[in-house]
Amino acid sequence: MAHTLVTKKILITGASRGIGRGIAHRFATLGASITLLARTASRLDEVRNSLPKIPGMAQTHTSIVGDVGDASLWEEVKITEVSLPLFIPSRFH
């Protein structure tokens, strides 16, 4: 499988289960570094720890706990993830 998303950073909301979790796994498999966003820290940790990392590639998987409807959360995202080229909203408020 080609690692077509190497060097890409992707933010996925609703990432702790369902579609968001599936999207995170798929993009990690393609080489992307994933930032997970959801409301439950324990689920985020579980998903982050289960994401594949491709040997020899500089992938980092991180998580942010919060609600997409909270404006202050987006300030945190801007500060911590300034170079995100792709945003996948799998949960809308």
C-alpha cells in the first residue's frame, strides 16, 4: 500500500468512535500524522494508542479533549496545530 499521506497532518473530530475512529485508522495507515479530537479522554487515548505507525516515518498521533461547539477549544487547536492542512469533521455540533 502506498503511503500517500506522509508528511500530512490531519485533524479529525468525533475521533473516539465510529466513523471518526475508522477515518483516523485509514489515514494513519496511509502515513498521515493524526490529531484526534473528542470529548472523552479515555477513548481518545485508546484510539491514539491503537493507530498504526509506519516504521521509518515521522508520524505523530496526538489528541485534544473538548467539544467542537466550544469556541475556546478552537483557540487551542490554532495554537497547538498551526500547520494542519486537512480537517475531517466526522462530528458536527
